Amino acid sequence: MKIPISWLKDFVDLDGLSVEDMARKLTLAGLEVDEILYAGLEMPVYKEGEKHEFKTSGIAWDKEKIVVAEIREVKAHPNADKLTLLDLFDGQQEQVVLTGAPNIFHLKGTGMLEKPIKVAYAKEGSTLYDGHAEGLQLMTLKRAKIRGVESYSMVCSEKELGIAEEHDGIIILEDEAPVGRPLADYMGDAVLNISILPNMARNASVIGIARELAALTGRELRKHAQADRYTSKHAQADTLKPVNELVEIEITDPELNPRFVVGLIRDVEIKPSPYAIQRRLKLAGQRPINSVVDATNYAMLELGEPLHAFDYDVLKERAGKKKIKIITRAAKDGEKLTTLDGSQRTLTSMNVLVCDEKGPLSLAGVMGGSESEVTDKTKNVLLEGAAWNFINIRRTAKQHNLPSEASFRFSRGVHPALAEQGVKRGLQYMAEWAGGTIAPGLVDEYPLKPKDPTITVTPHDVKRLLGIDLTAKKISELLTRLEFKCTIDKDKVKSKTPPHRMDIAKGVVGLADVLEEIARGYGYDNIPVTTMADALPPQVGNPVHEWEEHLRDLLVALGLQEVVTHRMTSPEREGRLLGSRLRPEPNNYVRIANPTAPERSVLRKSLLTSVLEIAEKNARAESIAMFEVGPIFEPNGNDTSTSSHRPDVLLGERGLPNEPRELAIVMTGARLASAWDVKDSPAFDFFDMKGRLELLLSGLRLTDISYAAAREASTPYLHPGKAAEVKVNGQVVGLFGELHPLVKEKFEFGESAVSVAEFDLDLLRRLNPTYGIKSVPETPPIYEDIAVIVDDSVEASAVESLIRQTGAGTVTAVRLFDVYKDEKIGVGKKSLAYSLTYQSDKTMTDAEAAAIRNKIVKRLEHAVGAKLRS
Amino acid sequence: MLDKLNEIEKAALESLSSISDQAALDAWRVANVGRSSPLMGIFSEFGKLSKEQKPVVGSAANRVKAALESAEEGKSKELKIATLAKSLAEEKLDVTLPGRTVKVGKLHPTTQQLRRVLDILAEMGFQVYTSREVETDEMNFQMLNFPPHHPARDMQDTFFVEADNRGDNPILMRTHTSPGQIRAMRDASRAATDPLNPPSIRIALPGMCFRYEQITARSEIQFNQVEGLAVGRNITFADLKGTLADFVRRMFGEGARLRFRASYFPFTEPSAEVDVECFVCGGVGCQVCKNSGWLEILGCGMVHPVVLQNGGYDPKVYSGFAFGMGPERQLMLRNKINDIRYFWGNDVRFLEQF
Ligand SMILES: [Zn+2]
């Protein structure tokens, strides 16, 4: 929200504070100043290396060069029809100034003006915005000849002075503007652009910000200065009928509409507002319309109470001979209203309407209706100020996509007390700017008064929660500055919530609300820095988290890069893997109800697909070896337990999906990093993946590990001959292999095979690691190689386990070092060569080793028909 | 004989001096000190000498033999040094050729940053507590003092999950890790032997959160968060300041200045934003800090009484504080990353820089 400093000064004395001082105090107190926009006031000049504090924009007006001046005559330009020459007096001397301003063009050639026109005059060398350039571009006024006439100075528009972005003629100042006075002194301003937090609706107004500044500086808030004018200067005309004889109000639901106030002003003149008012509205980001509409907007910006002006005669016409009756009620489903933006809106029973007996007039608290709006012909204005239920307004504004100044405030909660103040203020400004006479009295229906809780706060509370020592007197002082009504009873401060804020609750919550106000007033920066005195709770660690971190470390040590991907995907994206899953299941997904894009419409069920997509994106890299550890999401109709999280007995947990943790690995491309002398590296294949998995499992200290060809049904996405399952303690914990060529085709990968693996981490984590290590033997080992010829169909693992079984106790290592196929050893045969290590507690002889070797060979002959290769 | 010996010595040494390789030296040894060398011939003719001559010629012959052998040894060393020098010169590398690398893996930058944060918090006594990513409205909002339709919900645009008939308690993607606060407090208060006297809590809550956003350089639909929560007796706002001052010193360096700015979160009160002096420009003002000299790095506050109550802790007796931060934002500030999409884009050319 944009707040001009000059406006704040109506309510609080800001002498001695720079604009930055104000911005800093507000920012630290929770009213964050996003930007300071200078429109005339002196800007801070930062030297090189000096600290900036705020984002700033705009310009300062040079006091020597930009002054108030008066135009005395508008003359024709000798060579240009659209330009005029102004005879102007700048307080020191007469000047001739060239201008093309349309808003004084009609005075051309009318001779000496009866009443001089006061304008903003910029002399040679002034820095201004270029009025004719796109956007905001600074320029310096230079002497130039335009169509034969010398020009060295100018009469300024709002754009040139940085007040508004439009460029439509020169500024015409009030008649009282003192000629020769520096313009910066006369109307120089700066605007604070402040973010209003959801709990600070009370500060979405000039007076709200002024109150905060007054409290933060300990100065007086002069909030009654304006209100006094309502009763004195524009005393209500007793001769007019009081409003309550003309209008009555019926509120059908006080919860939705706690208060409704109307006042009436007669015989207004719809005309432009005074320039100073227009300028403030523009600086505050509002477009001036006319004296009546501006008065409602100005009063709203000043007080924070949105007002709505009806054309009284339209309502009177609609009421016929009867008294006008205003009814507030919930809309009927399907009821229609044309709002003043011209669009016809279909309403629901959630919306609240302001109606008369003929039907809806406006969408309460959000936007007026077009029929009864104020027009150029309006003579009499009925002004509404009301209080609405903030949740209802928020929902309505969202439903109809109508964010407005009114709904912004009402949807955050406006205190009903402001309804009356707002109507009075609005009527007063109309009387001042549009003429007219205020009819006596108001009609004020106020069925639901807010509680304005009284909160008791003690120095003990302050110490217990804020950690500072404040006396009851100091507490009372800080709260009183924010208009709490405080009484002190011994060490208890009873503080009554002021009737402009809705954010203070009752009881223990109210205490927290008030403590926050005390902390803000005291200043967060003044609160000391201490160490927790509360004892450190028992430290228990998080085994699941720690185990996963260990797993990540192991994977990285194996040369795998970690990736983290989006949880949201689409069935089509995962469909590229042929619906394959570690745990096969039907095609049901956890679906996002409001996805931002169709390709992110469900939660992933296949972590592997996510990693494959990333691998595909990186396919131009010479090699890819990556993994992800994370959750997948499985719909869970009514099961309340989840595998990854301790169950909670809360009501409503039903239906939450399971979030099992998985590991997925993808490897493809070159096995070795290329270098100038390393060329044509072999590509990663099945056994590169398997080797890493072996190392991973041994890193997890698991020993009872076996591998078997995977069943095709469980891994349709894998090459049927290159797919395996990993079992630990006989339980399948993961699957791996090379992608099926038909699946690989669906991705944009290079030539080389794509090896993948998937693990169920919730299973893997629960397996018990081996206890103890093997001692390092002290006796010398005997090494021996044997090669056997077997049928091609015999699995290497079978041969190895036979060797291990037969040699149990002495054969301590079995390493396959060669697999060989050749016609010489027979068609359909293969040779497997093993390197054996014999070792026992005593030093073994060659003869003892040979005896065991013979046993092994015999066993292999019997079991798998092996023949020793000589 | 003696003259002959002198001649032999002279001729041998002369021929040795011109030798420049090992083969020639070997031949020289055979020719001059070998079995059939002239010198050895002298020894074999020893018997023919008179008694008087024998010792004279004998010692002279031995001296010549020793001289030749030592000359040979010297020559051999000389040759070795020359050969080595030659091969060293031949083996000279172009040391500017690139090295041969190995393929290594790394942790994702966000994992690295999460670890940095969690390690510091662990040392300060905050233990990791993880909880689910798909949540109920009740846990994500209502328990945390965001009533249905409350304006504060505008601060957290939400992804909802399709589910039937759940009324005001839809299923959603958690928008922050704060539902874990409720879960942790309930775990502790329900397990307490004396329900009026639940234990103190000090936990760190890391995890992925989700906001309904369009994905752009500046906004993502998912992001990591780490929250800290301390609940106990007599925990104050001053303690919050002290704890975060410690954390910021560890995270951003000893000289890091910080300031507390009043703010609003429904689940804390009083609430604050913590700004750390911009480490890019040193507080002078730059694009990164939007000319303010400060970087917003943490949100925090005293745990709201409603939240304590919902967790099973009596707000009249217990108090606590919570704080939250974004590891991705920290990484972006620290590493001048100007596109948040890099994180889940996982381009290896991005990842390998960490
Ligand atoms: Zn900076």
C-alpha cells in the first residue's frame, strides 16, 4: 500500500525524521517498506561504498530551479499552431515559456488573464523525467530553439515531476500557491510502499501507519483533527429532513453484516477535486474521478473503512412513494447483479447483497452495482459504511475474481466502529470538495458489536515469553501508545483493545497477541540475546534418516551422482516404462486436484522413471551414472498405517497415501572417463551395475546376498536375458538389469545399453547387518587356478556355490577370472576359470590343497557334469 | 717385464677413455682384464721369473690390475649417469596435457546444503524429525492456527489431492514442514507418563514442501524447508534470538550481522523475519539484496498458544519457538544461482559444480 509522507503529516509530527528513518522504523515493526518513491523531497545521496537501505526511485526537485510560478498570458506561437507561448512570472522575473499543454490551450490569445494560473515551473538545468519518452527517463532541461523560438525552461506535467505516469497537460496548482516558492517546499513528497501483513489490516490506512509511527517514536497521534471538522465547519443543515426519516435499514444476518451506516448529502456538484487531493490520490495509487468518488476513496485510504456511494435519487425512484428500505441478505443461488465494472454476475448463497425492496444494489463489501452508482448527473448521495464478515468477503472476492481496495480491507477484517467514522469523514470531504449540505443524522444499524477484549498482562508474562524485564508502568505505556486503554492494578496491566482492531483475541491467545504488540513497541532489536535455560531433552537420533544419509554416501563413493526430481508427474510419463513396478499394482494414482500442468497431474509411483527422465535429459554427456533416494506415493483407500511414517491416530488421517522410500539407479554410456590417451572406453553394462550393487550391499554390511534371473512378469521393462533380482536373506529387495530394447527406444538415449536398478528401501533398511568382522589370517594362503567346462546353461553362481560348499572351511575366496567359449571345447559349452584361495588355521601343504581340489572337481562332475579343463 | 706392464696399462687406459657404451666396456674388460688378456698373460708367465724379480713384477702386475679395474668401475659409473641423463631427457612430458580423471559422483547440492544446516542444528541439540509429504488440511493448516478460509492461507497457495467427501479437511501437499511440529509434539505428549508434564522438545524438521506456483526462474512447485522447534519451560523470545544468532554465526560466518524484523505467521506469535547482512555486497546494496543491504533468510517466532495446545502442551506452562529456512534459497544466494529451476532440472553440468 502506498502512503504519501505528506498525508501522514496530517496526523503525526514527523519533524526531525528522514524518510529513511520512518521507513526503517516501520520495517522493523512489521510494516515492511518495499520501496520509497520520491516525488520532490530530497533524496539521500549514497556515496560509493556507502550503505543503501531501501530500494528507491523517483526524483528530488531542485529547490533553486523548480518553483511555483504564475502564467499571466497565453500567447500564440508565431510558427506553430499547436504550441503556445506563456508570459510567466517565477517570483523573480518574467519569463517566456513554450508549451504544447492541451489544458491551457483554450486560453490562447485571450489576452492578459484575469486570474493568473499557478503552475510548477522548471528553469534551465533542471532534472526531470522526459514527458514524451516511453517509461521513466531522466533528462536535463537545455536551451533549444523550437520552431524559431528560443526555449530554456518549461511548465511541468505530473509525469515530468514523477507524480504520475500519465502525461496529459501541465499541473494547475491551487490559487493560493505562493509564487516563487520552491516547489519541493510547497508539495514535495515521498511515498512509502508498504506490505500489509494479513494480521495488520488495521494498518491498511494512512491513520494506521501514522498511529504506528506515533507509537514507535512516542509522539502524539492527532487523529481527531479531521473528525472535528465534520461537526464544526460543515454543521449539518437543520432545515433538511433527517436521514432516518428517509431511509431505513434491515440486517437479516448480523454475523454476516454486524453494522450498516448511511448518511446523506444533498446538492453536490460533480467536478474535479482540488489539485492537492488529486495529487495525494495519485501518489497513493488511486485514479482521481470526481469530487464525490474521490471523497469516498480518500476517506477509505485515510481511515481504512471502504465506503460506497449510491445515487440517492435512483434509490428514491426505485422505492416509489415509500421510504427507502435497505436490506442486507445472502444472495439466492443464481440471482444476478450487474456490477459497476459492467459485467453481469451470477451469485450464490455464499454472497451477501445490499438490496432495496426492488432487488440487489451491490455486492456487499466487494463491488457496487451499476444501476445505483454515482454519475456526472448525481445530485444527492447516500453514503454507506458497513462492517462485513471477513471470511465471507474473502470467499466472495475470490469466487468472482474481484480483488478491490474494498475487498482487500474487508477480507482482512475492518472494525465496525470505523463504519460510522468513515461515513462522517466521507460526507465531510464531499461537502468540502463537491459542495452540498449534509442532512442531519445517520441511520445506524449495529446489531453485533465486537467484544474488544480486555487482556491482563503482567511483568511475569513478559519475562516468561519475551525474556525482558518490564515494569507494569512500562507495559502500560507501550500499549497506550497503540491506543489500548490500560489500567494498572498492582503488577497487573488490564488493557482494553482499542475499537479499530480485530486481531486481539481473548484469553491465552489474546495474551500472545498483546505480547507481540509489547515486543514490537519495545523493539525486537532491543530484546537481549540469551541461551536457552531449559534443559536439553534426551538425544535420540533418527535412525531412518541417518541410514539414508549413509546409503547416499555409499552410492556417491561408487561414483554415482545424486539427483532430486519432481514428485509430480503424469501417468503418460511413467507409462514409458510399460507400467512396470517393483510392486506391481493397478494403474491408480494419487492425483492432484489442481495441477499446474497436465504433465504434473499425479504423484509419482516410479522413482526409476524420474531418474530415467533426468538421464535422458543428460544423454549428451559421455556417461551417466546417477541415483535418487526418495518417496513414491501409493493410494491408500482406508488404511491408516503407513510404511514410512509412524501411524498417528488423528481423525482424518484416513485416506492419506503411503509414502514408501525407494532407491533408483541409472547407468549408461562410457565406463571410463575419456582422456587424450583413453579412447573407446567400453560402455556400462549389466555387470557394471551388478558390481556396484555388490559393493553397495557389502557397504551396508549385508552378507546373505543372492542373485537370480528375474521373472519376466515382474520386470517387463528389462531385457529378458539381462534382468535379475537381488535377494538378501532370501527376500527380494531390488531388481536390476538392462532396459528392454523396446523400452529404451521410447527414450532418447545413445547407442549403449541402459542399466537400471530399483530398491525398496523400507525393506532394505529393516535387514540386519552382519555382526562382527572376519579376522585377517596369519597363515600363508595357497592360490590355485582351476578351469572347468560346463554346459552353457549352467549358471556361474551354481558352480561357485558348489565350490564354496565343497571347500567350506579351507577355500576362503573364489573369484571367477575368465569365461571362455570356443568350438574347441565343444558347442554349447563354456569354460569357467576360477582362482581359489586355500587357507586354514595351520599352514597348509600343497598336498592338502590338491586333495580338496580333487574333491571339488568330483563334486562338480557329479552335480553339473563339469569336466576339468587341462 | 715391467716395461711391458707399463705398456699394457698405458694402452688399456688409452683405449678405455674412448669407450662410450656398456657393450664396448664389456669388450674392453674381456680384452684387458679377462682371462686371455695380456695382463693375465704376464701372470701366467710368472713362473719363468727369478726369485728376485717375482715380488717386484708381482706387485707391479697387481697394481696395474687394480688400476685397470678401478678405471673400469669409474667408467661404468660415468656411463650409467650418461645413460640415465639421456633417458631422463627422452622421458620429458608435456605437463600441460590434461590429467586422466575418474568418474565420481556427488551429492545433490540441496542434500549438501541440508546436511550443512542439519549438522549445525544437531550440534545445537536439534534432532532430525521427518514426516510425510502428503498431509491433511487439519495437520497442515488447522492445527497450525490457519482456520478454513482464513486470509493467512493466501500466503501459501496449495496443491490439493483428489479425495472425496472430506469437507473442510481435504488432502493436500504439505506447504511447509510445520505439520511435523504437531506430529512431534503429539508423539512426545502422548508418550509422556504424566500428560501434564510432557518432555521438552528440540527438533529439526527437514523435507520437501509444495506450493501451487507456475514454474519460473524465481518460483518452483517444490522446495526443501528446514524448521527448528524448541518447546519447554521458560523458553523466551530472547532465547530464540540467541539460538538464531548462534546458528547464523555458524552458517554465514562469525562476522555476520543479523536483524529481527516483526512479521506474521499464523503459527507463531510474536513472529519475526531474520535478515542477515548481505554477504554479496557487504551491506552496501546490490541486486541480490535489492539494494537493502539485507537478505531475508529465516522466518521465526514464539510457538502460538493454539499450536502448543494442539500438540498437547499447556501454553500457560510451556512456551517455545520455531524457525524455518530454505536450503535452496541459501544456495542461490551463496552461489549466485539466478534460476531456481536448476535444482530439479538436474543438468549434470550444474550438479558437478558442487
Ligand atoms: Zn547486497
